[in-house]
Amino acid sequence: MTQVDHTRMANAIRGLAMDAVEKAKSGHPGLPMGTADIATVLFTQFLKFDAAAPTWPDRDRFVLSAGHGSMLLYALLYLTGNKDMTLDQIRNFRQLGSKTPGHPENFETSGVETTTGPLGQGIATSVGMALAEKMLAAEFGKKVVSHHTYVLASDGDLMEGVSQEAIAMAGHWKLNKLIVMYDDNGISIDGPTSLADSVDQVKRFKSAGWAAELIDGHDPKAIAAALTRAQKSNKPSLIACKTIIGYGAPTRAGTAKAHGEALGADELKGAKEKLGISLDAFSVPDDVLKAWRAAGSRGTAAREEWESAFAELGPRKRAEFERRIRHERPAALSKALRAHKKALLDSPQNVATRKSSESAIEAIAAAMPMEFLAGSADLTGSNNNKAKSAVAFSAKTPKGRFIHYGIREHGMAAALNGIFLHGGFAPNGATFLVFTDYARPAMRLAALMGAGVVYVMTHDSIGLGEDGPTHQPVEHLSALRAIPNMRVFRPCDAVEVAECWELALNRIDGPTVLALTRQNLPQLRTNAPNDNPCAHGAYELVAAQGDAKVSLFASGSEVEIAVAAQKQLTERGIASRVVSVPSLELLLAQPADRKAAIIGNAPVKVAIEAAVRWGWDAVIGQDGDFIGMHGFGASAPAKDLFKHFGITAEAVVNAALKRLG
Amino acid sequence: MTQVDHTRMANAIRGLAMDAVEKAKSGHPGLPMGTADIATVLFTQFLKFDAAAPTWPDRDRFVLSAGHGSMLLYALLYLTGNKDMTLDQIRNFRQLGSKTPGHPENFETSGVETTTGPLGQGIATSVGMALAEKMLAAEFGKKVVSHHTYVLASDGDLMEGVSQEAIAMAGHWKLNKLIVMYDDNGISIDGPTSLADSVDQVKRFKSAGWAAELIDGHDPKAIAAALTRAQKSNKPSLIACKTIIGYGAPTRAGTAKAHGEALGADELKGAKEKLGISLDAFSVPDDVLKAWRAAGSRGTAAREEWESAFAELGPRKRAEFERRIRHERPAALSKALRAHKKALLDSPQNVATRKSSESAIEAIAAAMPMEFLAGSADLTGSNNNKAKSAVAFSAKTPKGRFIHYGIREHGMAAALNGIFLHGGFAPNGATFLVFTDYARPAMRLAALMGAGVVYVMTHDSIGLGEDGPTHQPVEHLSALRAIPNMRVFRPCDAVEVAECWELALNRIDGPTVLALTRQNLPQLRTNAPNDNPCAHGAYELVAAQGDAKVSLFASGSEVEIAVAAQKQLTERGIASRVVSVPSLELLLAQPADRKAAIIGNAPVKVAIEAAVRWGWDAVIGQDGDFIGMHGFGASAPAKDLFKHFGITAEAVVNAALKRLG
């Protein structure tokens, strides 16, 4: 391609971005204009993709980490010929129901690999994608799995702390097929980045084991040469591209004004004149469009070649690969869990739920050894989510199925998103429940995208004891339940643990938190019916003898307390029932009649949870009694804490008696 | 001090740490044993402090970022003679009510500068402390303010992403009095750090503008030489100290086993024999204790010198300094806000609450120009929290009172903690409400510590419009309200904004979130009584004409909708009242009778908030109607979204009519 071709093709992106933002009267023209040269080189010469087959498993992934520059991506999808991305969609940029939302949303738009916008998430998610590629390639062979993950990142992405966690992991794992192009335009919203930053990014990435270099982001030859070097590197690569934000805008180019607002009629006209683009809105010259469409079908041959290689895998391996990519669970899973539950009924486990989770994991990992992908943020021995058979993943052991994420909860959660989005694995990551705070932005994205990842969150209350209030979650259950499409399970014993694991793994349209105890708990369940009782969020664990005067609701470690309180009430001749609530928000989402039946109509309702009340009024009512935490915890042995904070069977009984008068 | 003295002094720390963990049967001996040499050099030769005056404003700060090594700090406090830290406290390590909790808690223990344990927080908080020092020194002079901030950080601290945000800020601001000693022991909980990490920390810190070097952390001369160099540097300094975790333990030294559990009788005995320490638990030889006590009073002369210099400031400046350190607000503040509210009543502002917050800030900053310290994570023009008169802080303009934090919400929130803990400022930081997710670990610590910081969180609902669901908070109000001791205000108009700012600034025992709109709102309030109505969390904004059949509860931008609905109901002859709820959790915390009076007993209760219902049942009951969000938002103009999601006066009226039958 000649220089002229390149420039006209890049200008087509610029034109569409300017026009779309102008029409929407909102959006971010600066990034698409500044990075059009980078994107043009990448999409016309390097990116392996076939616009006609946007879900081809072996496509290169392109992640626009700087999601605010969404018009870059929409323009590329339209120009390369993704059939869902019409000019009408681009005209409807940022309007209700369009496929062109303000920030790229993979669940809305074909060809968008992940949802970005919250800065740092794209680059961190891409590490999970590149990790998944490396692992799948080792398993299925390089003829079937061999693609790059390209990321376009901004200053903001690299200032966010999660980017450090991500690049440290990528460097350590030598994810050489991960290539980050940094739009080094020197401008942030407040003005020049020099207002707030003086990090040397090339040196920073090198310190994390990356190849890194600085180039002119408007020189197509330099871009191509750097990409070629990056493809050959045995390390992940950073290409810092010096660019001019809003390239072409006569007065705003190179200024913060170009970043996040429509240019306005005059500036837009001036930019188009300067760039030599037609003043007609949304117009792309035929020959330019044709060149772009050719780029969009550039990968067709590669895809067809891949189809042949895939066919050679043989029917069993093909079916396995396709099932894995679809996130369909193997038949062996439910069978294994059924057997596991039966074994629990035969010989009950009176252990911490993190330990019964470990037993469940042994059964699960045996049923899906290559796809069950666990990992921990440096708490492996405490989180108990490593199957005995699992080998640690490393650059040298890419078939390892346990990831040591380091002390990087946020990076871990973002990587889990990338692993899930890539396909091929049922990923879970572990830390203490309190540290979900660190991972929350990525967990929210999982919920928004509907990513079926699992968080194994142990040490789920003051029951962790001596580590004290910094380590004791009290508001976290509530704060997680408040996230739409987030499922939070807090099982009360080994049987519920198995049931919740089953629900979590079969939930492929959203994430699940498993909140597990540090401390031992008795096995309360004496049955394990096929219609998983946890599936409705709550169920009557122990019925009342006669008409219930009191309903006791509890989750996790406090179900034991509810059962003990029930016994004391029975001794006093008061009929009560115990409702186990492994998932409060799932109970509340049940159809009204089922919800009412579970909650029941006993005149006195008491909820027991070693956490804050926030949210429980929806079950027990404003006048219900809540036995739980009213503030932060403290450092002491767990038993002392439950007593100190009054979370005891006696407190439950007293509350009920007081109400009964 | 001779080498022998040093070793015996360091071993006193090791002995106490081993004994305390052994007695508690839990805790972390590895770090205190590994870093005892570093701490001994620092505390006996460098740290400016007077154990008899732990709150002396010009003391050097020592932050144990690796909070799990709390016994290091407790041992140092005891040995140097902090009068609250007795041997009995150390014997009660990790027990209920002791001053020696599992992780250091500044609100429990004199001499502890900040609460640590969640990794990365200490180092990030220390940046705020060093920043406050630089600013106060520029204002009050170096005779009164001139101290260092020393940090002891672990691998985990440096793996956490927030550390990158923190070091980037410190490097950019040239906080040369910040000195971080990195306990480079090569061991994390899962095993050698090489399992998960290969970052070259010296290079990494250098890339962020730090001086950085690697030394032997068991060589007191090397430690002293490095500290001397660091004190002379014009940059912040990293001293990576190669150490052996659990130094002295015969079989566990240098292994993960030394990290987080009691050594056990045999290993402990072996360690003591190897180190030449008495086998008696909690014993420190008299001469060693005497040497330590001498180190603890080493700074007495410096403190007395400081008292003289401080006296020379003159009474007005002295009083100002002391008031500021106490976090007492100036009398001018309430006067200024009173005048501001009067002006609002005289000429109402129908603007976004982020804009009315800007007006309030102008009044506030005028009343306390040097202590009102605002800043934004690169959204200054959107957050509107910069007073016109405020100059940007930089290394060259240390009297600047607006901080460009860069795109670092988490680092900003941690720095706010450090600024507050240091004293001298009323700090606030700003971003979009949705990004509180990024800052949450530091915000939780603020709540736990009772730090009076303010978060200016704009774009507080789907009302932000086109940026879409990644940028639209729906669960954040609820998730923040769930944090104990966190105050969340969502004012409905300019008058409430002023009232909430007043409450926020006067709240010096806990943090406050101000949730503010992007979109314009009418000024609904026509009065501004001296007893701030927002102080009770909610109040009747518009009374019913006659006996209310319907109570409408709303916060922020939805109060306008409630008022509109009330009008429609009135037209239909239905008496209703509007209750403005600027702080839901504060309403719920009111005494029962006041709460009942505010909530009232209208048969129909409707709550309106462009967010999830989670938490609102406590006001409206299980059967109450909620007009709000039931999932994530979408990308579209704000008006389209309110209609699309059914958050309208019509929806409120219909819900009420349906209930009334």
C-alpha cells in the first residue's frame, strides 16, 4: 500500500469519528483522529481477522482499552465490513438501542471483544485473553490456536494501578503474543499529562519484562516495523506511539479540547479541509471503502486454512474444543457432583466451607481437568481452591491449570474476564472476601458483560478472627449483592457448597461469588435432592413443629446458630422454622408466590448474618430483628468475636422472645 | 553504636515478635524477624521522634505498609518507650480489647500513624502524608514543618496496583522526603515470589522518577549509608533491602513457612539459641532495653528546639497551625455558608448539583483558602471542585491548593487519607461516582479510621447519559451506604448542596461522599433554617394538604420527580407528601421516634431513586413501591434514559394510584 492509500484510509476513520460525535453532540473525537494511522496499519497489515466471521475462534483479538475512543472501533467495524455495523448505526452513535454506545460493549456489538471505558480494564482483560491463548495453544496445538492480542491503550489506562498488575503478570508469564500500542499523545482531560505524570513508560514496561520502544505514531512505516518486531519478540511488547490527539483539527489538535466533545461545525469543516476529506457527513469515497473492505476480507484465506486444520483434529477433539468455546459444561460435571453429594451424605464433613469447597473442587477438576482453571491472589493455601492434581501455570508449563496471580486481586479479576471472553475455560479466582473491594471494577464489568466467572472468596466474616477489621468483611456481602447480575452464594455446609458450585459453574451469563468460611461448620443437610434447593436462593432447612411463630433466616456460618436457636425455642415450646438463605438477592428475585412461600408468614422474623443488615429488610421487614454486625469487626479469636458482637443463639432466642412478648 | 549493640537491639525485636505470635498462636513472625535490622537502624539513627510525645506535629512518620508485620511496630513502640505500649499489651497480641490488634490500627494504638494490612494502602497513604508535609512546610516554614515519611513495604505492597499510582504521584511531585524501604525477601505466601513476579523494582521506581538502589538489608552500615543518601536526594527514594524472611529461624528462615504462623516451640527455641536471645518469653535484657529507651528519647532535644521555633511563629500563626492540626474548622466557614445559602434563596440556582457544589466551594475556599484542599482524578472540569482562586499544586508551586491526581482514583483516595492523618488540611478528591469502585479499599480504610475526608462524586446516575452503563452508577449509592461510618449525601438542589457540604466538612470522624448530578436541577428549597435539615438524613420537603395518603421519598435528581408527582396527585385530589432523603443511611440511624416521624404513616409509600432498590425496603417496607433502576443503564441522552427506564412522575403517580386501588 502506498503512503497516499494509507492516509486516505486513515482519514476515513477520522471523518466518520468526527461526524458521529458531531451528530451525537457528545463523544470523543480526539483518540480516533490521533490513532487512525496506528489502527490503519494494524487492521490492513497485521490483524488476523475475517470481518465475515467475527467469532472465528482463532482470530486475533483487538482490545480498545481506551474505550472512550469507541468511534475508532465502530469506524473500523463498518469500514472492514462487519455486517452488523451499518452507517445507520454510526449515525445513531450514543443513541438508545443503537449498536454504537458511548463506550464499546461486547454484549451489544459484534466484533467488540470486551467492554471497555473504565480505564485500565481493557489492558488487564487482554492479559487474560493472551493467557487463555497460550494455554489453549499448548493443549490443542498451534495449528488450531495461534493468535495475537492487540491492545490500544491511553495515558489513562497506564496511570490506573490495575495496569501495573496486568503488565507484571504478562511479563512474568512471557505472553509474547500480547502487543500493546500506547497512544502517547501527552494529553489528558485536565490538560497536558505533564500536569500529573512523568513516568517513563518504556522503562516501566521494560522493568516488568516487556519489550518496549517509542515510535512516531503517525508514521505508517515505523508502526509496521515496530509491529513486526513485536510479533517476533519472546516477550510481550509495548509500542509507545507518539501521536497528536485530534490529528487534523485546525485549532484543537494536540490539546485537551480535542479529547471529549464534538468539534463544532467550524472546527470540523477546518479539519476535513485540512485532511482533504469530503465535507459531506458520513461519506467515504468508494475506492477507500473498497480498500477497507479488502482489508476486512484479508483474513478469509487464513480462516479457511484454519478450518482445514481444525477438521484434522478429529471429531472428538473438535467437539471438545467447540464445547469449551461455547462454555458448555461436560456431562461428567453434574455426574461428579452428584456422586460428591452422595458421599457427603454418607459421611458428613464438619469442616470450614473453604475446605468443603476444596473437596467439591477435587470432584469438579476431575470431571473437567483442562477447563477448570483456578487461581489465587497469593492465598492458595487459605483459599483452598487448588485441586491436588493441578499444576501451576508458568511460561514453561502452559498446560498448568492453577494460576499464581500474585498479590493482584484486581488484575486477577480482570484476567478472569479475559479468560472467559476468550473462551475455552471455566475460570475462577480466589482471595479473601474483604479484598473484593480491590477487584470491584473488574467484577462489575463481569456482571455487565455477563461473564461466567467464579470468585472463591474465603474468610467471609469476623469468623476469620485475629487478622482484625481490615480483613473482616462486614459490608461486602451487601455491596456485592447490590451489583446487578452478580450472584452471591454463602453456603452453610458442605452440601450447599457443592450445590452452589454447581450453580456457579452452570451460570455462563454472569459472575458468581462463593463466600466461604475460615472456621469449621457442621454439615446440616441430610439430603441432596436433584432439584438443587439453592437454585431459588433460599429454602426451608428445618421445618417448624406445628404453626411457626418464628422464622429464622440465616446464611453461611450463621445457619448453625439459627438451628441452635430453633432448638432452644423448641425447648420453650415455641415453634420456629429455619430458612437457609445461600443467596439473598436470588431469593428476592423469585416469583412473588415462591418468594412469599419461602419467607412464610410467621409473626416474628429474625435474620442472622455476621454482616451488616443492609438489604435484609426486604425479607424480615422494617420491624424484623437482625442479629449481625452494626459496624466494623475487631482483632480477636473468632469465638470471642461472635460473643462480643452478640451473634449467638442466645441473642436470637432473646430477640424472638422479646417480640413474642 | 557497635555492631554488637545493633544486633542485640535488633534481636530484641525478633524475640518479642516470636514470643507474641507464639502466645497468640497466630500472626506473622517472618517480617519482624527479617526487617529488624532495617528498623533498628532507622529508629536508632534516623527517625526523628520522641516516644514521650507521639503526636508531636513535626515528628517523622513511620508507616508499616506491610501491616501484617504489626509485631515489628508494637515491639518498636514498647522498646522505645511509648507509654501506652506495655509488655502486657504485647502479651495480649491479637486479643479482644488489646492495643495490639492483628494489623496496626491508628485509632487503637498511640504511635501508629495509619491503619495498614490491606496491601498497598500504607505506601499510598504515605504519599499523602509527604504531600501534606511539603505543602505545610511551604506555608509555615521549614523551622516548623520539616520531617520525613518512612515506609516499610513488602512484595505484596508493590504488587498491588495502587502502589504504581502512588509512586507515580510521588515521583511527579518530587516528594524527596518520602523514603520507602522495601523488604525484598523474595517470599510471598504461596512460596518464592518468582512464582508470580519478575518485576525489577529498582528499575520500576526509577521509571517513575525515584532514586532507587538495592542493598543488603541485614548490613546496618549499608542501611545507614542508603538512608543518608536518600535523605539527601531531591527525589523520593526506594531502598530495596535484600532480607531473609524469618531471619534466625533454624528451618523456616527464607521460606514461606516463616510468613504467617507461629513458629512452634522447637523452631522458636532454635531461633532464640541461634540469635543468642534468652529463652524466657517476652524478656529483654536491661542494657538492651536501656539502649532502646535512649533511642526513644533521642528526639527530645529536637522536639524542644521545635517548640521554641514554633513559639517564634507568633500567637496568630500558632493558633492557626494548631487549629488546622486539630481539624477544627474556622469560624469563617459557617458564616460563609450562611451567606451563601441566603444568596441562593435570594436568587435560586437551577443548575446541576455539581455546579451548585462549585458555588458552595467558592464560598468555602474563600473562608479557608489554605486548608481546603481539592483535587480531581483528571476530571477537574467535570467535577467542578476547583475554586477559581485555587492554583494547581506542583513541586514548584507547593502553596497550590488543587491537586491534579491524574487518572488514579485509588491513589487519590489513599492520598486523601494520608493528608488527613498528617493534619493541616480538609482534603477532598473528585471523580465520577461510578469510579468509587476503583477507590473503595482506601475509602473503606477512611471509614474504619474515622478520617474526615470528602469525596466529590459527580455524574451520579444514568443522568450522565451517553457515556453508557460503564459510567453510570446504579449500585454505588447502595454499596457505599453499606460501609459502616461512611456518610453518603445526595443533595437535591443548591441549598441542600450547601447544607451537605457543611455537614461533610464538619464531619472529622469519618468520610463523606457527595453524590452530585451532571444534569440541571431546579432549586426546590425556599428556606434554609439554621438547624440544617440534612443533618437527620431526611426531612419533609413539601407537606401534604390534609392527611397524606401517599409518602414520596426521593434523593438527588429524583426529588424533582417526586415534587412533580405530588402535583399530579394533588390534581387528582390525593394528598401526598414529599420527603427529601439526602442521606438514607443517616435517616435510618436516627432515634426511633424521629425516624418514624420522618417516614410517617401514609398507607402508600413510594421511593424514587435512579439506582437499585437495595436498602430502600428499610424505609418503604417490603410492599412499598420503588421507582428506580433494576439493572444496568444504557448509552443515550439522559432524558431518553429516564423515560426508557420509567423513572418519571407518571410512573410514580401510576404506582401510587394502583396501590390506592
